[in-house]
Amino acid sequence: MAARLIFLGGKGGVGKSTISALLSLAYARAGKRVLLVSFDPAHNQRDIFQRDLGDSPVECFPGLRIVEPDPKAWTEKYLRDIEKQMRSAYRYLTAINIDKYFGVIRYSPGLDEFAMSLMFRTILRDIADTDILVFDMPPTALALRFFAAPSLSAVWAERLIELRKTILDRKQMITRVTLGKTEVESDRVLRHLEHEVERYHEQQALLCSERSSIIVVMNTDAPSIREAKRIFGELQELGMTPRHVILNHRVPDNGNRTLPDDITVALSIPFSPTPLLGVEALNDWLDTHADSLPLDRVESG
């Protein structure tokens, strides 16, 4: 995959969606083919661009397409996939009416981030004509769970593989198929788990690669600063290092705000006295403040 991935995260309300829109439009104006993906359940991009958006990409400016997947619909799809896998793997349990247990899965923790992972993998399958993917991320808690999901899920699935192999070995439930002199072990559940582990490792490697950039958007208020520090700390524990901090001045600077010494701001977005709604308003801002969003600094380490 040649496309570059840019994730914009931060505390709810700091202006991630507006910065995502400006950055995506700036890339499109520079001749890049951009896909802006809204993972924020608030779906602010439709308000910012004043267009109806959904699961299918909509071109809102030459070279800029936007998609706003429905989290609930993808959660339902994830649940259907789990049900299908269970039915396929445990056909022998239909005699005890396994159907009545499917409803319990809906209350399983982690559904939101797994649905996001499914959305993420699906989007990556069809980006051959895309240079830049910009992800408008949800508020911190869910965004961090999304970033943590591949590594944690891989560990969990690997333990399940060990358990499955133990069960199959002790109960001799592996179907052995002889191909000439080669004996092949076949178990549907085991194969599925091994495939999932491979996918989790691939996703984790992509998120940690130089191709992916995580940018933290913050304001100058104390809660926003604390949230930015938390994001940095937790992502570093996952082997990911945010590339930049963007300081978004959502209100006029009164001159009394100072940032801690351990916060280094790469980009500073000036306050806009008028709402940045619609492509015309976004373009006007970029025409006036092009130096505030230099793309070479966004991509640099």
C-alpha cells in the first residue's frame, strides 16, 4: 500500500474535525488524491462541508472524497460476521439451540473498536487511487482503544490458539486428511484464529510504520493539555509515537495562556472569527493562512 495515513486525535471539542477538513483540502489543493474518513460518531464533516455523507465516498472538491461510515451499521455487520463464524465452526451445537446465545454477543466489551477495525480494513481494501487518507478520529477513549486493539487482540488470539490446540490434542478432534505421504491437520476454528492473528499483526505493523502519522490536536486549556499528555503516554506504550501537536486556537488568545515546557507545538492554527463551514470558507481560510498548515511539516518527523 503506497498511501499515507494521517490520524488526527485529541480531546472531544478541540477542533479535530475542522483541522481534518482543512488538512484534507490543503492536500487536495496541492494535487493529492485524498480520502477523508470520519471515525468520529458526531460526524461533523457533513456539517463542515455542508454535504450529505455516508458509507460511499463523496467528492466534495477536486481530488477530495469524504466518507462517514455509520458506526452502528458496522457494529451490526461485525456481529453478523461473528454469528456466521460461530454457525460455521459449531454446526454440531445446533442440536442444543445455540441461536439463543447469540444475543449475548451484543453486550460484549470492545465491540466499538472491533467495528472500527472492520471499517478500517474495509476502507484499506479499495484505496488504489488514493495518495493520502486522513482519519478524523473519535474522542480519546475510543481512539486509544482502536489503536490498542490489534496488539491486544493478537495476544488474546494467540492464547486462544494454544488453548484450541490443547483441546484438539487431548480430545483428538482434529480431522486428519492424508495427501500422499503428507498428513494435514484441519480445524476450522484454529485456521480462523491463525488468520486473525496474522491480520492483527499486519494492522499493528501499519499503524506503527513510517507510513502512518498520528497528530494530536489540542487547545490551550488545562483539560486539553492533560488529554494530549495522556495520548502521548499511552500511544508510546503501544509502540506508536505521535508525530506532531497542532495547537488550535478556537477562541481569541488573551495573551495569558502558556504551555508546559514538555509540550512542543509543531503547528499553530490561528483563531477564525467566522465559522469554517462550506468549501468556500475553508478555501478562504487556506488562502489567508497557508503558512499555518505547511504540508511538508505535517509529513516530517
